[in-house]
Amino acid sequence: MNTTATNDSTQSQNVDQAELDKFAALASRWWDPESEFKPLHAINPLRLGWITDHAGSLAGKTILDVGCGGGILAESMAKAGAQVTGIDLAQQSLTVARLHGLESGVSVDYQKISAEDMAARQSGQYDIVTCMEMLEHVPDPGSIVQACASLVKPGGQVFFSTLNRNPKSFLFAIVGAEYVLRMLPKGTHSYENFIKPSELAAAARRAGLTVTKLAGMEYNPITDHYKLSHDTSVNYLMATQRES
């Protein structure tokens, strides 16, 4: 689904308005580690470690964080020395991100613009592009993958993370996380929008990206601990590289 935006900086949107409204309602709690965003705070060190393990030092590198939300990952990459731009279509989340940046003193360039429009303006400008926990919230994830591939420099890296689509992911990510453990608000995820690794890999290849690594992210409800693993049946991360 594509809609026309009234914001001058965004001419076309691959967005579900209900998803934007959902995150807008929670925006003020982005930086509360005990809020609905607790899982994002908990997995952020794993996400940052995953990126640096594959990209090396982030110091001096230009990074675009697609679907940056309140800036949790964007700020951590900026703290690591990167020049970070964060983009999102949820104005309330961007406002929170900017305010937190003023408090923390961490500089990130936040912009309200779609990945597709950013790609039309900034093609091949970034050393690294990240798109984490975002693809399962848009109508056309393949369009986002293509935009990310266009935005990164030849030879640069693009990192994705999302949710697999199978009975186990439904049980763990929706029934378990939203209804039993109440780690996330009910309705946070829609099972039909989950993406199999094979589907994401195919979209990456069509966009000119080579998949270099795949890893799973597991949660232990007893220890309340996350870890990276080889189990990609629920949450997974994918590292890719643009062909030179």
C-alpha cells in the first residue's frame, strides 16, 4: 500500500497508518527501560554487538538507521563514534528521540522521511544501513529492502532484524510475549506480516545484496535474558553486503 503524504519531505510512503498510530501512542515511553520498550533496551547491546562484529569499529563511519523510532539503536551507534542519521515516519517518536539526544548529548540527525524517498535523494551515501524490528510493520518490506540497498555504498553493509513466520514464532512472539508474559502491548505484531529468512534473503538478492550471516535471538523467560544463537525460528538478524 502506498499513500501520498502531506509532509514535503516525504512524497511517498510505504506505511500502515495504524502502525504509526500504535507507536505514536507509546512514544513518550521509548526511553523508559521498564516500559513496553523494555525488550528493545534489553536486546540493544546484542544488536550493537552484532553490527560491530561484522562491520568493525563504527568510528567515523556514516550510518543510516531506517525506522529509528525513539533512537535507542541510533544513539548507541553514535556513542560508538559513527555519524548517524535516523529516519522514521512517526513524528512523536522522532520528537522523543531529539529530546533524548539533547539530554544525553549524543548527536544524531533525525529526519521524518521514508526510506524510499531517502534513497531517491541519498543513493549510495552510507557505509552502513540498519533496519531493525521494522520490516514486520510495513505493507511492502521488499520496497524497504530495495531502498536500504540503494542507500548503502557499493561494498557497504546492510543489517536487518525481524520475526520469522511459523507456528513457533506465533506462539512465542504473539501469544507468549503479548498475552502471557505481557512484555509487549496486545496487537504489537501481526503474524501475517512476519517474514521467513528465505523471503528476506530473496528480497535482499533482488536488491543486489549478498547475505553474509544469519543469527537468531533467543529469550529465556526464566532468566529474563536474551542471547544470540543459531535458532532463527523466532527473532533473527541478517547481515548483508552490497555488491561492489
